[in-house]
Amino acid sequence: MEFTLGIEEEYQVIDPESRELISHDQQIVLEAEKHLSEQVKAEMHQAVVEVGTNICKDITEARAEIIHLRRSISDIANGLGFKIGAAGTHPFSEWEKQLITPNPRYDEIVMELQDTARSNLIFGLHVHVGIADKALALHLTNSMRYFLPHLYALSTNSPFWEGRNTGFKSYRSKVFDKFPRTGIPGAFNSLSEYESYVNLLVKTKCIDNPKKIWWDIRIHPFFPTLEVRICDVPLTIDETITITAVIQALVAKLHKLKSQNLNFILYHRALINENKWRAGRYGLDGKMIDFGKECEVDTRVIMEELLEFIDDVVDDLGSRKEVEFVREMMKRGTGADRQLAVYEETRDLKKVVDYITEQTILGT
């Protein structure tokens, strides 16, 4: 199997003077569509721009696409008098002041979810791995759930919310938790069981389509992909590409186990949630539970075990260099650690925003 890749990133639109989030009134999207066509789109809040790569055959292609997208959107934003930033939350902008994009779909979501939707001013990374067989994708999704807190800890990049240090390395998922059908999903025994669940939600008007299931990982309702959605959007291109490479390698490794008639232990959602909470609170600096040993282990040690687990597939995928960058990320800290370090040094959240906008275009 090829395990093709697709990456979606959500960027902040920032006023260079005030450093606040600002409505770009879809000017960036309209301008970008001339060059990038469907690779850029508006989001519910007018201070957000979402980009998506084309289908990439490997991590090298994915890197080239993300460099091109970050550079293109940054250049267009600069030309219109804006800057862009990649962080899971804005350090001090208030959601109450942000404008919603006029669109029947967004109007409907706001009407149903009210302040839950209006306050959802967050920025994520979504990684798609191509798997055409939906039953296989579900099997791999069940196993992948265990590794979601590991990926989340690595991506933590949202320590501030509305001008406060929240004490979390990732506050983004605390904001998103208010939505229905979010978080780590339960395991499904079969594709028919999953489809019955979705059909029941549609039949009972909980949702009108399966895109309104916003779990941390899901079988994409329309694309032939498994989609990992738990991560904050990382500060840098290198971090986005490394996390993407690890996700691809995990899928490839779990597929390899299945093809050898081996299976990864399926843990209960309630247990995985304990590790997710720790990942959001402490990032790489805490401990996670090793469910096999039934003890706490330093998160950095668990990360080394993860690298060991996927080591036999990364060469075939051509992603060894990208995957091994995890060690560099552990040394220098996540985006959250680096944002907090800037704040500790300057006591100025505007300087944190400047750091975010600089890091976003690093390497472009």
C-alpha cells in the first residue's frame, strides 16, 4: 500500500499593528483561489484561513506542498496588509469580538450550537492517510486511538487563551470539547456497526451528514482516507511534516501487523482519555500511563518507544529523517513551550504573536 498523504492547516489572520486577530473579509481566500484554486477555503470565523495540500505520494511531496502553501498565503496576506500565524489559539484576542463568515452551513451550526460555535476560535492540523478500503480504515482507526495522546503531546501549541496563561500546553482541545461528537471515539467492531451508528444519528436529526462527527480520528465520510484531527496546528513547517510522517508511519506499522495476523491491543476510550488529558496539560514534560505495564512513564520515554515501534517501516516510506526530527522537537520543546519561553522573557503577549508569525514562515 502507498499510504498517500493530505494535510490541512488552519492559520490565524493577524493585524500587524495591534497583533489582534482580524477579519480579512475573505480577501485572502479570493486572491489565493486565483493561484491555489480549491487548496484554500474560508472557515467559520473570518479571522481564519484553511489550506489543504493535494494528494501527496510521500512525505517529500507533502513538505513541498506545505512550504508552497505557507509561503503563498503569507505573501498574499502581506500584500493585503495582514500577517498569518500558526498556533492552536491566539494569545489574547477575544472570540466575542470576532466576525462569523456569512454562509448557510455556518449559520446553521451557530444556530444549533450557539456560543459553543461562536467561541470555537481554534486552529488545528488535520492529516489524511489514504486507505480506500473503509473496513480496513476502521480497523486501523481503532488501533490508532491509543497513539492519539502521543501525537497531541508533540503538537501542543496553544498555552494562552484570551490573554491568560491557561496552565495547559494545549488549551485548544478544551475549547473544542464543548462541541458534541468530539474527542477520542470508542472502538467499533465492524464497518456495519459504525454505519448503523451514523445512520441512526442522521435518522434522528442529530446530524445531517457524517462530517458533523468531529472526533480526534475518523474515517473521512467522503474521501478514501483515515483522518487524524487531534493536533494543534504546529508553529513550523518542520513540526507539521514530522507529525505527519509519524502518523503515516503508525498507520503503515499497524497495517503491517494486521497483514501478519497480529493485532494491537484495543484500550477503552476512558483509559486513552487519561493520557489525552495529561498530553494537553503537560505536553512533553509530563508522564503518560503505559497501560501494558500499568505504570506512569515520562512522556519523552514513551516518545522514544513510539519511534522504536515504527522504526521498521520508515525507510520504506522514505521518512526516516522527518520521523527522527521528533528528537529535535523533544530537545527544543513544542510550540507551546517556546511561546511560554518568549512570554517569560518579555512578559508581552504581542511579542509572543510576533514570534508565532516569524516561526510560521520559517523555511519558506
